[in-house]
Amino acid sequence: MSLEPLSIKEMESQSADIYETVVVMSKRAKQVLGDRIVEEIIETSNEAEMGVYDELVETNPEDYEELEKPTTVSVNEFIEGDLDWKNEQEDS
């Protein structure tokens, strides 16, 4: 699940501005992380409404599911061409 080294030339071939590309991938990673946090909050709030917190919930280490890192998700989306963005510049 690790991120493989990327060639700067490969990134430049998909975008004209490498710095803009890095910012876009960073923002996408934050979105992925935010989505995961929201999903977890929704799951825990549903459990709280059902009164599940009356008992101590035991977690089994074997049930641990390792998710792909948000940075890896965003970089892979960029490399595969699934990441679209537009540059909105303010008129002066």
C-alpha cells in the first residue's frame, strides 16, 4: 500500500504547472480524509442513537482494516486521470 516514486516528467506531461498539481493533489487528499471522518462520525452517531454505548465495545485486532492513505488515493487519481479541476482566477 505504499506510494511508488513518481517521475516529475510524468506529472508535467499531465499538467502545465507542477506546483498547481501538487496543491490540487493535496486538497484532494484532505477531501478524502474529511470524507472518512464524516463516515466514521455517522457510524458512531447511529450507534449512540441505538444505545450501543451502554456496553464497552471490544475491538479485535484481527478485524482491523487498513485503508489506503489519502495522499496515495489522490496521487493515484491524478496519475490515472480521474482527478479534474479548474483554475478560478479573480478578475481584478
